Amino acid sequence: MREMAYHHSEGRMLRWLTLMAADRVNMFEDIVNDLAHGRIPNIPKEMGLRTELRYNPRGLAKKVAITGLAVVLVAAYLRSRRR
């Protein structure tokens, strides 16, 4: 994916979206690799939650609230589809 992204100029949005997608795929592959080797990834530490709490507590609270709202909305949507 990265090779494809580098074929586009830096001014193109496609380059940056492809690079961001490649980062997400890499993150997912690393989690699967950890689980395949019997290691449980320490996701809060890898995401830097302790540092976020120390230096940006309001930002962390906002992220937690948005994530919680998204989980509730998805759960409500899936529950309504079941009926």
C-alpha cells in the first residue's frame, strides 16, 4: 500500500489517505501477530493513555465520551435490526 501511495505527489489527498490506511493495516497485523505468538498486546500502553491522561485529560475525556457514544449507537442499531 505504501508503494502505491508513493507514486502520487505529496499534494494529492489519495497519497495521504493511502498512507493512513496502510498504518491501520499494519497496526491490525501487529495485533494479530502478537496474538498468534501467544502475547496479549497492552493496547492502553501502546496508545499512550497514561501520557494522554497526564498531559491532556480533557482531550482523553472527550475521546472516551465519543467512543462510548459510538459504541452505544452501534449497539442500539444492531439491536433494532434484530427485531
